Amino acid sequence: MHVLVCWKMRRTTYVIIVLATLSLAFGYTASFGIPVGVPNAHAISRTIMLKGSFATGWNGSNPGPTISVTQGDSVTLNLVSTDGAPHTFVIDVAHAGIIPNPNCAVDKCSSQFSSTTTFMFTADMAAGTYSYYCSIHLQHMTGSLVVHSSTSTGPDFTAASNPTMITVAQGASGSAIVTLMSLNGFTGTVDLTATVSPSGPTVSFSSTSVALPANGSASSTLTVSTTSMGVYSSPVPNGAYTVTITETSGSASHSTTIPFSVGSAGSGPTTSGSSSSMPTYGSGFSGTALLGVAVVVIALGIVATLVALRRRGTTA
């Protein structure tokens, strides 16, 4: 009887240890923004929840969910920082690109938050596709906001680029994926052209004609190059450029702009704001370091408990 009781106690203890470990792991992933089944955002009720994290973007993905609203909508955003780091939410109304100092007189900007906040705005901008992002973590936390026309219900399409701005070293090239999205059942072929101002960089598409299915999406890759074209040609000068993409299908035509920056030679091609380092917390510990420490502590606790129980069982 004593042996049976001891065996039942050990089994119950094992179950408690497993459940406690799973609870700790779930709590850690939630606190550091690791995806745990966060639903995609939607604007059906015009109240949207976005959970932001440096490591995983908005709602567990980067780019985050596409938000669709109609002109005139009053939108309430419930913003949550899941990693405890400070974040902001900015809608790039001015199409100035993903930058750390947006013009909030034109753009729609939330206050900085490191826990939760509510941000309300009215979709009073022109119909089209806009980027949203965190002005602190830039390319790590981006997404698209589609504003539908309140007067036109006919078939149409819109376009968005990812990333929304490109930075390369002199002599290098960069790329962006241009995604076309059908509105109100639009279907057809969309032709793509691009120009650069001021002149210098050259542009090309993986496909200049994209077949867009009804209520679906399709994409083409834009490549912008600063490579010298000949032995005696000069490299494209450092500086700021603007790539303007024109999307045309029949009488429908839209345009998308991408800021393009050429940096100093040897800096390497990068996407603006695309540092791969993890944010720091507390006394300089990064999220990766804390994750490693948590896993080691949990593993040592389990091993120590199992050894103690085995010794007690042997003694009994």
C-alpha cells in the first residue's frame, strides 16, 4: 500500500511539473511577442487590435495583417506592446516612406506605448494603399492599410510595395515586391512601368504584366540598380531618389512611390531600418539571452526534481 501511494504521488508530481513547465513557456512567449495564435486584424466592426513586437512584427507577422477600411470610417485601434518595448503606430499618409521622424501633421501617428494604448483616427485620406509601421523599429514592424472609396463601388485595384523604401550602397542594387490587390471583383491584366527621379538608377520588373484574379492578389519584383553600365561610365551618385511605379489596366491607372537612397560605398546593401539585433531589456540583456536563460533554468529545475523523486522512491 505504501509503495502504491508513493507511486501515485510521484505520478501526480510529474504531471504538475509538466503543466507548470508548459505554463511558464506559454507565459514567456506571450510576454516577448512570440506568436501564440493572435488573430489577424480586421475592420468589420471598425475596432481593430494590433499586438506589436520587435521580433515578430504586428500580430505575429511582418508585414502585418492588411487592414481594410472605407473612406469616412472612424477607426479605433487597440495597440498592445507584447515585448514590453516602446512602440508607435504610424500611417504613412504622405507616402514619405518608413522613416523614424514622420510628419504627424500629415501622417496619422499614435502616442508612444510600451504596454497598451488606444488610437483613434478617421479614414479621411484618398482611396488607395498606405503603409503603417512603428517609427522606432521601422522595417521590423510594417503592414498595409487599404482605404476603399466611399463613392465608387465598381471594380478596381490597388498596389503596395514591400519594403516601402530601399537603401543600397553605391554600385549595388535593391528590390521590392509590388503586390496588386483586386477590389470589388476586379479581374484583368495590369501593366507595370517605373521611372526614377532624378535620373541615374535603372529599374526593371520580374514581370511587366500581371494577371490579377477577382478579389485576389498577384505580385512582381521590382529591382533598382546603381551599377555602372560601362567601363567609362560614372557610378550613380550617392543621394536620395524616388521610384514611381505606374499600374495601368484599361482606363484605370494608379501610382506607387518608393523612396530609394544610395549610401556610401562599402556600407553594403541594406533595407532601411533592417538591423537584425534583438531589443535589450533591463540591464542590457537581449530577448535572445533571456530566452536562453529561461530555458536552462526550467530544464535544471525539472532534472533536479526528478532526481530527488527517484532518490526518495529508492529509499522508500
